[in-house]
Amino acid sequence: MTVSLEQLRRCHVAVDLGAARTRVFVKGVGLVVDEPSVAAVNTRTGALIAVGELAEKMTGRTPGYIRVARPVSGGTVVDIDMAQRMLRHLLGEKLRRQLRRKPRLRAAASTPHDSDPLAQRATVETLVGLGARRVELVDTLIAAAVGCGLPVEQPSATMIMVCGAATTQIAVLSLGSIVTATRIPIGGNAIDHAVIQHLRHRHELMLPSQSVRPLQVALHGNGLTSQGPEVTEIHGRDVATGLARSVRVDTAAVREAIHTPLTSVLDGIGRVLRDCPPDLVADLVDRGIMMVGGSALLPGLDQMLHNATGMTVTIAERPDTCTVQGLGAMLEGRIQPLDLESLATAD
């Protein structure tokens, strides 16, 4: 999956197919699509009813003949045909017409670190089905690091943590490449699920998970930190009676439930640091960890990681769009690699 910056500069469009949201960047225009990766289909006729925000609002509220599909899971396309139909409608007829005018349309796409060839092929086939003649694949970790402004091309360590809906990816980068990295199947969805299960078992309460993020309902103020409110009132449905009910929840117990899935993330950070050369680890003492991805905005997560590792933890300015903005920066030639060839010719 090695691709040069020269190849990326020839691309016209960049796509970030995430489990939670799909984003499209058009060269010279900017970010044109930022919508949930959701499509609603009429199972009787096969017709596409809605995509994006509207389709996500339908989740859990549809009659039997309407299916809400998520064609992307964990950054991997699991339903190529549905992903193509979703992208086609998200782009719109006007933008698709503009892209079709390109004589040899080239596209760039981000793929999760260490993704298997089948997952990469599914991403390529999705974009080829939309008219791309060639598709370049870029590691999500490198794209996200470029998008949040890290000096990845320099001979010094930068550590990035991409917090997605389905996975968390952690890496140490230097000289524009990944030195060591890991991918953990724990993301924002697993954290939400931990909160839902806690409230179900402890309080016999079911949350309306699709109307609001359960975590944002359960935790406000300082979130995961102990300085947050001691008790929070939650509204939901009683498991036994099915009636609406409100309960007062101890947020310390909710924090404990959330820490269980996050233990795997802390283990992943430890593995990456153990596999990293000592000189680069020394660089990270000053630089710390950069967090990107939609789940990086989880209240108090940065403080929890700081307490566990002792390292500075910083959240990117726009963590949710860093990956696609990084792809866009590479498409538009805003990133220049460190020139090593000139040093070699001088010897």
C-alpha cells in the first residue's frame, strides 16, 4: 500500500469511507461530502429511500419493509454495491457530472492500517464502480497525521491515535513512514455499548441509542474525569414493563463500565511504545500523543490517557475530518517530503 506523493498529486478526488461517516474531498474545491455512512432501502422494490443524515434518523424507527444498511464496517467496505449507491447519492448529480468530465479520473482513498488485500480490493472496486480509472490507497494513520499538522516528514517521532467508531489505530511515525503501529477492535461503538449494557443490567433501563449518543446522555460536564457530576438523570424505557422511566445514575459506576473496553486501548499504546526504538520514544516525551477521529471527543478520554501514560495528550482541532483533510493536502501538493537525494549526490 505504498504510494508516492507524486501519484497522489495526480488524483482528482479523495474519499474517506468510515464506519460512522463518509467524507469526500475534491481537489481545488475542498470537503464536499460529510455524511453518516448509512443508507435506507425498500426491501420490496430494492429502491434507495434515503442516505446520510436522513437514513441515520430512520434507524430503529422503520416499518418491516425498510432496511437501514451500513455498507462500511471498521473502515472496510462490506457491501460494495450498497456503498456505490450511497456514494452516488451523497455526491449528487451535479458533482458526478463534473467528475465525469475528467479524462482519466483518479481517486485516493484511506484504508485502515494493516488491512488485508480483500478489504483493500473492496475499497478500490467501490470507487472504480463510480468511474475512477485508478485508485491510490493511503494508510489512515499517515493521512490523519498529515491532516492534523504533524511534521511526519521530519526525522523525529510523532505519535498518533485514530479513534474511530469501530477501531482504534495507534502509531509512531518518522520520515513519512510508520515505524510501529497497531489496530485495536475497540472504538466509540464499543464504548457506547458498554454504557448501554451497564444501564440495562444495573438499572433495567434501555436507552434510545439512535436518537442520541448514549455516552453524551450518561456523561456531561467533565465526563470520564472524577470532577464530573456525581449523579446523572437518564431517561429511557423500562426493560420489564416497556414504559418510559427516568433513573438517577451514579456516574462513577458508568466511568468504571467505560474503562473496561478502554483497557485494550491502553495496552495497545504500551505495545507500540515497547516496539519503538529508544531514540524515538525520547522524542515522544516532549511531543506526546495526538488524538484524532470522532471518538477523540469523548469527554475526559484525553485526561484518562494522560493519567495512565504520563504523556501529554492533545486533541486535534478538527479531529473528525483530519483523515480526509490529510488526503486533500497530499492531493493539492501541500506536503513536501524531506529531500534525501540531494544529500546523497553531495557525497
